[in-house]
Amino acid sequence: MSEHSISAPLHGGADPEPIRFLDDAGNYAPSDTAAAFADELANVDVEDFKQWYRDMVGTRAFDTECTHLQRQGQLALWVPSVGQEGCQVGLVRASEPQDHVFPAYREHLVAHVRGVDFLDIAAQFRGVTHGGWDITDPKNGNVHLYTLVLGSQTQHATGHALGQVLDAKRRANDTTLDAGEAGTPTGEATMVFYGDGTSSQGDPNEAMVFAASYQTPEVFVVQNNGWAISVPVARQSRTPLYRRALGFGLRAVQIDGNDPLAAYAVGRRYLRLAREGAGPGYIEALTYRIGAHTTADDPTRYRPDGELEAWQQRDPIRRLEAHLRNLGVSDDFFEEVAEEADRHAKVVRDQILTLQKPEPESMFTHVYAEPHPRIDEQRAWFAEYEASFEGGAA
């Protein structure tokens, strides 16, 4: 299969097997569908896999601490990513420094590997910031802010990807832009994350129409964890989600989202094609959220008995650990990683507890890049309102 081809359903309406390199037990057992992407793993080795393992274990330890902090009233809310680390680590490690990432609100590992501090991620959920980090600061790796309005990040990402096209055209002294024209090599790509529930929103579908029309250098990543809060994915879509993307004209595949090797291989291929001007791609990663949708949710009320246990056997961390052990990595490494992750998570926990409350007036500071008369008016009104309470006046 050419790397530029679009995957299509097999004869009779059956779907190809999800792309997989590691089986549930962590053995190297590529699916037939993995053969077309195997060369993308040629330059990764055991040292890379060890780093991926560190990424996953460290993020899960941080995730667990934040869940505890929310239960203790120290965070307003938390969005767990436990169980979805395999997809995230493979895709983020496949990206290049010049690429841009638009997360939803569960991509803790992606953000951290790109450079965002765990503390900055937690700050938003403590309610002390509207964003958490400065996306223009190079240390944050071109990671855009978490998006709490479902699906809007797909619009932002597609607009940004169009900007990448326009920048490339301007560098080539090309002032044309027509829907339906061939793609433009940009040297950089945009990757946007969302979940299966968000796929039912209008924004992602509009974004795919636009991305296909203008051949934006973009990769849509849908982490299909089986549940949109309490609604199973089967109730939202009668077909696999990747087929929707095929209908919009995107190259699209379905991968085993708990296999970091599969996520890396497909992500690397699709991001490279996007940078080369071959247009947008779509990856449906089949995974599972082990915890709740958020800490405001109780999954035991709707998930059937046995489902959680079945997916815990496919845990991406356990799977990669088994692969590393098959490659000869000793117990010492795993013990060291566990201790390091636990130690770092506790440091971040203590830092979260000492985060300072912002001054209320600061909410007006970053609404616009430049001073704006309407914001000045609102700031003045707020100051007058606050002053009305001084001296016990009500």
C-alpha cells in the first residue's frame, strides 16, 4: 500500500484489523495491517522505548496525585487520562519540534513531553488561571491551551494549519489559495486531539470539510475510549469513526490505541505526509479510559461488569513493560522509573498546594493582545464594584 493511499474497508463491508505491533501481552506480533507502516520503526530502539515508558509512568503518577487532590478539595475538577497513555506517547514522540499540537483536556502526557510543566497543567484545574501556560514561550513546545468547549480545538487547529499553508506560499511568492488545489509542502504540521464523544459535534466535521478542501497539513487524532461520559460510542456512530473521515476525503486508519508502537508508526507517517503537502490525515485510536470521564463522574453507574477488568489486561504501560522485558531490560530499570515518578509526582503535588491566587483584576489582562476600550470599560466597572464593598458596605 502506498503511503499516500487512503485506507478503505475490505470487500463485503468488513473493516481492516486495527494496526498493531504489540499484542495485549506485549509480544511483538504485528497485525497484517501493520506491514505498511513497519519501516517507520526502523530508527527507534530499546532506549527510545525506555523513554516512552518513563513518559507513561511519570504521567500516570502525576494523574493519580491530581485525582487525590480533587477528592481532597484542592482541585476544582480533574480529567484522568489513565489507560490512554500509549496512544499519547507514541503520537507525541512521532512529532517534530516545529509541529503544533492542539489538545482537548486529557492530553497530559502529550503536553508534558512537548515541554509544558505538570504544574501549569494542574493550575487550570485549581482555578488560578484561565489557560495555564504561554503558548508563545518556546519551552512549551507549540502546545496550545486545553479546550473545554468540545470540538472547538478542531476549528482552531484547522485555521492554524491553513496559516501554515499561507506562510509556505508566501515564502514561495505564491499569492493564490483555492479550495481543491493540490497541497503545499510546509515543513511543519498541526496535530489535534479529541475524543469519540466530540466526534458527534459539528465543529470537528466542519473542520474536516475545510481541511480536505484546502489540504491543510493536519492530523486529526480521535482517542476512542468507548464512552462519551455515559454514552457508549456505538450509540453515537453505527460505523467505525475513521470511516467518517474517509467520507470527507482524508486518509484514515484505525489503530490499537494501547500500542505505543502503532501510534508512533502511523503518527510519524501521517505527520510527515502532512508536512510534505499530501493533505490531512485521521487516526482513530481504540483505547479505554480506566477512570472516570472526570472526577465529577461515576463510571460504575453505566459501565457493564467485566468491561473494566478486560481493558485493564490491555494496559499500555504493562504492555510496553512486557516488550521491554522481552528485549532484556532488567528489574532495576522499572524500579528506578517507579521511584522517580512517585518522587516527582509528590513534588508537583506540594507545588500545587502552594499556588497563589491571582488578583481578580488580572482576568482582564490577556483578553486581547493590545489595549481595548471595551475591556478598559469593564475593568473600570469591576474596580468600582469591588470598591463598593470596602469598609463593610454592601
